[in-house]
Amino acid sequence: MQQGFQATEVVLYAKVDPRLVPEPPAIPDGVELTNLASLDLQAAYAAFVATAGDIPGDQDWSQFPLELFEREVWNSASLDRELSTVAVADGKIVCFTNVLTDGDRLWTDMTGTLPAYRGRGLAKVVKTTGLRAAAAAGITRAYTVNHEDNRPMRAINDWLGYSPVARHTGMVRPG
């Protein structure tokens, strides 16, 4: 590329009116839905660590310490624990979607599913359920971002009705 820069990642920003998302799919047997407010820091951190290594992109999430998670995620003034939806099975969080809110706007901070529970539709269930709860709470605009190569999450967002608003390409200049 010009000036020696190389593209490293492409991220896609999208929005949806949560009042228009479809009904959530059926909750799989053996799974209960709740929200982050009903759980504790350790449970949330365990789920984050179990899924964060699969986040595509330039950032290495594999060494995200508990103290940083507690400060930057758990204690974030924007984290809405009531609207952050989680699926619990076998005594642990197996899928979650953390959301940040500001007035009538919502930002999906992360959606993750433990590897052993993927392929069961849990991410679609928790994200849909969370968006419908957000709509009931007066949220009218929801935003998310996905790496271009995260096809499973992009497919869920397409199903939910998200439409593109921006695209960002990360660039580095080696050397």
C-alpha cells in the first residue's frame, strides 16, 4: 500500500431499531435466560475469558486480567447489567451479550458463547432477547460492531435487521 501501510483488520458498524427485531428463537432445553445483574463478577469474568480468545482482530485478549475486567467492563458506568442478557446451563454462563446504554441508545459491547455450546443458536437467543428487553425499556437505537471475518455474528446481526452505518480498516506500517 501507499507509504508502506498494510491493512490488518476490517470492522463493520451497524444499527437497528430494537423495536423491530424478530421474536427470539426458542430457548434450548437445559438453558435458562437471566441478566448480568443477577450474577457476580467471577461468573461474568469466567465467561469473558472463555470466549475472548476468539475475538478477531489486532488486540490480544488472551491476557486480560480480572482487575482490568472489573475496572473496564464490570464497573463501567455504561454497562447495563439489567439489559445484558446471559444464558446459563450446567451451572455457568454459557452465552452472553453485554450492552452499554446511554439514554435511548444501546451499544453491544460483546456477545460470546463458550466453545462447547456453539452451534445451538444461543447467541441469537440472548441477543434477540436483550434487544427486545431494551425496546421495552425505551431504547430506540442499537449499535454494534463486528470484524468482517466474524461471519457467524454477522449472520445473526443480519437476521436481527442490523443495517450498515460505517466501515473501518485498521492499518499498520511495519518496521
